Amino acid sequence: MAEHPGVRPEDRQKRTPNYGLLVPLIYAPALPLLRIGLTGRVPNKVRNGILAGTILVALAHAGYVMSADSSMGAGN
């Protein structure tokens, strides 16, 4: 790793990937696969409840990620 002039090694932060931003890549294909996979195996009411719960969890995760984003201010 190249040294940066004027920055002490102990002041540099260790950068790690934010895996929370990859969760939509799991939810996006999971929703239609759940619908296809559960059709005919469980009653429609249960299937729709599972899909609705999955969508609510995905939206809650999106809200959590957005609330942690410092650029999401109130127009300041």
C-alpha cells in the first residue's frame, strides 16, 4: 500500500465493505422465487402473508440503511 504524505498510519481508518448495501441483491430475486416456489404448496393467503412479511422486512432494512446515511439530512 502506498504511503500518503502527511497522514500518519495510526490516523488512517481501516476501510471495510458495507455488506448491508448488498442485501437488495438478495431480496430482488427472492420475491418472485418465493411466489413461484410457494404456489400450489401453501394456501394463497399464507403465501401472500409470507410475501408481505418479506417486503416489510426489506423496507425496514432500507429505512435502517438510509437512517445511517449522513447525507440524508432534512434539507440542511
